[in-house]
Amino acid sequence: MRLLITLLTGLFLLMLAAALASQLILNRAQHVAEQGKISLIESDRVAEAIKVKLLTEAASAQSLSEFSQSLLVGAVPADATAGNRVFLLLSKDGKIMGRVPTTVAADHSAIESVMGSGFVLDAEINDQKMTVTKLASGEDAYMALRDLTPFQGSLLTYQKAADVLTPWRGSVMQLSLLFGATMMVLVLLSTAFYWQASKASDADDMLTLATTRLDKALDGGQCGLWDWNLAEGHIFWSRSMFEILGLSPKGEFLSYGDVASRLHPEDSKLDVLIEDLLVGRRKTFDQEFRMRHDRGHWVWLRARAALEQGETENEPHLVGIVFDISLQKKLDKMNRDAEVRLKDAVENISEAFVLWDTESKLVLCNSKYQQFHSLPASVCQPGTTYSEVAAASKEPVVRQAVPAQVDDATGSRSMEVQLADGRWLQINERRTKDGGFVSVGTDITALKQQEERLMQSERNLMMTVRDLQKQRQLAEEQSQRLAELADKYASEKTRAEDANRSKSQFLANMSHELRTPLNAVIGFSEVMSQKLFGPLGSTKYDEYAADIGKSGQFLLDVINDILDMSKIEAGRVELEPSVVDLRAILDDVVSLLSPRAQAGKLELGLDFGEAPLFMADRRALKQVFINLVSNAVKFTPEGGSVTVKVRSHDEQVTVQIIDTGIGIPQRDIQKLGKPFEQVENQFTKSKGGSGLGLAISKSLVDLHGGSLRIQSQVGHGTMVTVVLPAKTMRMALSA
């Protein structure tokens, strides 16, 4: 038994060592390939940037003798030199005209001083992969050569093999330490079991203790172990995996169905990835996915595993470790959101804002800073040096400047300048804790103008005080006069009100006095027109009798309007509300005025939508709509139309009288509704009337608590809207 345990331990360590070695070899090849791709991408970026700069800044240049070190420095991004990556700008004869970093070679030195003698044979221009070569120092390196056609020169990018493999060696060291620790634990356990076979219970306790410590280590690292038997479809999970998902352990194995049921619908591609591993399309398994926690939320996991052979040839296992990266994902999202909010806040502030890092490179600026210095968008990118921004900026013309105030303790500076266009700016600069600095430019034109106004106001105030002293005596005299005028105004107002009441009473009395003879005139004219006592003897008498009747009726209508208006002004009109049917009232009005509309060759119609019964004075409403529809018929030319439209909405009844008549100018609409007011134009001059119909209608609608509005356009017609309020309807509903 002891030999078996020792043998199994040795085999396990050998398998683990083989797996780790295989994984490290695969990782090394993958790492070298990834670094090569990055170098190729950076080389292409820099080459394209150089071509663009040459085309835009030196279109006539055809040789590298016209290039400069600053051209290459401007074309190489800050992150392109990561991993000690070197960029050399070569002339057609192999001279180094530019280098980044500047410590790798001397100016105008031959390429052989950096690259080995085999460089000419190894170099392939514009190759799609990195070429392995040796440097002049004898070190291995990976290089890429890019042609700068149509310009006579090339760009050489290389990276030492030692620098390429530095991150991989760190991984090797970490895995070696982990393997050594694991091997030490297993050796210790095996030794303890070998030498203490007689103490099996103690060995079991030690194994339990070691397992507990391993679980605690996995728990503390928010990770878990898993072993997926692809042939049988069950997965071994460590206890920490159950705790990550909030599950109660139900043995050490789970079926693939249990795992698949908890995968996020967008991440359920494990079977496809496993298939790629089995057929050799993938070499490693490193995947991020989400699984549903027992409480319902999603947990982000990152699984790294390797495909291992099981006990039999047809029993492959996927063995690996799973990390809980939910917190990392949350922090990444918080960082992204915070960055977006910061950029949005900086962009939307009213000041010009710019932030520089410790190396005087641009970190962040807003569009107002860009506009203030007339900067192109190309230099407003993060990482642009201060010198490049200064070279591309156009400083505004300063009319005058207030000396800067410097705080030596904080390293801050504040100054005010007035631009040529009259604006005032306050520029505040302050050092940040990391050695950079931030600059904020605030438009204080309004404050300066306010300051100037305050100074002018102070001068005016002094002058005003002197004027007030002079006018104080005059004001006292005027106050005495105003008191006398106020007494006179009150007296005249009382007299005017009495005169108005007398006028209304007089008109009412005169209307009654005039009705009696007018009734006689109208009656006798009708007797004469109907020839009740025989013929009059001449046809002219018939015409005269008809004219007398019409004139008398017109005069009687005018007197009735005056009487109604007088009653309204005198406050003697009392409504007699009752439950009314608006449709019945409007049917009577349309029937009454249809003959007049037909005589004028007009189309008179009623569009009745919906209106409930409500409390109102039936006679008053009928008079209102007769006046309004009659006016519409009167002022609509032949061939036109008059429509009465009724709608009910939000406990309000709306009646609209819409015509296609001559219309009313906007300046005259406000006159309508006042007693004896008429709108005069070439059409209405031929129409008679007292001008009281609309005023009476508006007054009666107001007495009902409603409103009357007029909308019109000359040549297109008029729309009069009568709105009866909700309280009128509630009276009917409660009744």
C-alpha cells in the first residue's frame, strides 16, 4: 500500500509536471505569436503615420535626408514602445536617420552597428510575420521591416527575444512555485503516509486538514477546481465552487445538464469550445462566462483549463481552475461609467478645461479649450505632448492682462486677460498631487461688465442724490397737487358712473317708447302689403308698403338689441336656467336661418358630435346662436358654407360656428364684442346692423360662466368658439 501510494504520488507529480510543461510550451508559443502580432500592428501604424506626415507636411520630399528625429517621435504612439520595442528610421543606404528610443544607436550610424551581419539576408520587406534574427550584440531578436514607398526609406521594428519572453518567464516562475509547493505538500503527505502507515487515522486527519486548507486557500482566492469527464458527462467540483454559486454541496460530481442549466443564454457555448479542443482547432481553454447564483443573480467566472487524457484513451478530461471575476467586472463597469461621466461633465462645463500629466502630455480637454486655442482635433487626443499642442495652437489676441497671482505653497496661478473681441477670461492653473497640472479658463465678461455697471451706478447714485435733494421740495409741492387731483378724480368718476346708469335707463325707457309706434307702423304696413281692405291703386304703393315694413322691422330689431344691451349693462338681466337640449336649440336656429342661407346661395349645416343635457337659459342660448349664425350667413359670399360644430370634452361643451366668409383683420378682432363696434371694409359697408349682436352674445355667454373666442383670417373665413364650462354641466348631472 505504501509503495502504491508512493508510485501514485510520483505519477501524479510527473503528470502534473508534464501538463505544466506542455502548458508552458503552448503559452510560450502563443505569447511569442501575440507579441509578434502586436509588433507588426505597431510597425504598420508608425509606417502609415510617417507616410501621412510626409504627404501632408513635406509633399515634395523624396529622400530620408529630409526626415528628422522629431518626425519619427511624432509618429510613434506612447504605448508602442512597451516591452522595449525599438523603431529605427532607415535611409536607402542603411543609415539610421531616426530612432525611438534614442538610446539604441547614434545619429546617422550604419544599421550594422545595431543589427547583426545576417540582417541583410534575414530581412524581408513588408512580411506578414516577425523574422528571427541576431543583433550585433549577439542577442536573439524579432524584427519587421516596412517600406515607406513612395519615399526612399524604410522603418525597422525589432524587439529582443529576452524582452518578448519576460512576461512568460514570470508565468513560468509562478507556476513553478505553485508546482513546487504542490509537490512539497504531496511529498510530505506521502512521506507521512509511508512512515506512519500504522497511524492511519492520524494520516486521515492530516489529509482532511490539508483538504480544508486547500479549500480555504481556494475560498480566499475566490476560485475553485474542476475536472470535467467529457466521456461520462460529469464534472468534479471543489467545495469552493459550490460556495461561489451559493449551492449546497451534493457530492463531488455534477452532471453537465446541471451546469448548462445555470449558464447565461448568451454564454452557453461551452460544448462548441470543447468540440474545438477535441478536434484540435483550439489549443487552450480560457473563457469568461456567467452562471446563475442560487439567489438568482449572475456570477461572472473565468475558467482556464487544459485537455488531459483520462484512464483510458477514449476518456478525455478537461481539468482546470475557475476564478470569480464578478467584482472585477463590476469595478471595470464602474471605471468605464466614471470615465464617461467625467468626460461628459468636463465637456458640458462652461469653462475651458485641460489636464496634463507628469510628463506634460495631454490627459483630457474639452471642446471649449479646443475652440479657445483653435486646435485641430488631431492634437486633442490623450498622450499628445505639450510642445505639440503649443505648436498647433493659435494664441488669442490679448488687449490687456491683469498681473498673475501666484501661490508658492500650492503652485497655483490665477490671472485675468481681456481678448480683442472684448471678452474677459480668468485663467486658473494648479498643480495636481501626481505632478501634473490642470488649467481652467472661465469667461468672466458678465462679472466685469457688472463691475463696470456697479462703478457707473455709484457715480450715477451720487449725482442722483444731489438731484433728489433739489427735487425734494418740488416733490412735496407735487404731492399736494396730486392729493387735490385725486379728490377731483373720485368726484368725476362718480359723476361718470351716474351718467352711464342714466344713459342705460334712458335707452331702456326710450326703447319701450319707440316700440309702440313702430308696432303700429309695422302692423299697418303688413295690412297694406296684404291688401286686406282692397287694392292700393298703384304698384308703387306695394313697394312702399314692403319697404316701410322692412325698415320698421329693422328699426325694431335695433331697438330690441339696444334694450337688451341696456338691461345687461344695468345688471337687470336674470337668467332662468332649466335643463336644455343643445341639439334641439341648434336645430331651431338652423331651421330659422336656412331660408336666408338659401337666398344667399350658402350651405348651412350642423355637425353635432356629442353634448349632454345641462342647465342653462334656453332663450338666452338661442339668442346667442341666432346672432352668431346670422352674422356668419350675413358676411359669407355666395357659394360659401356655414357649419355649426358641437363637441364635448373634459366636461365642457364647445360650439364652433365656422364660415368661409370675408374674414376679419387681426387688428380689428379685439374691437368685436364691444357695444356699437363694427368692422368696416368694402364688403361690410353694404351690411346694416347696430353692432350689438356680438356684444349681447358675449355678455350672455359670460353670464353662463362660459367664454367666446374669435379666430379669423381675411379671405379665408371666421371661426367663433363658444365654450360652456364644466360647472354648468355638473348642475345638469346633479339635477
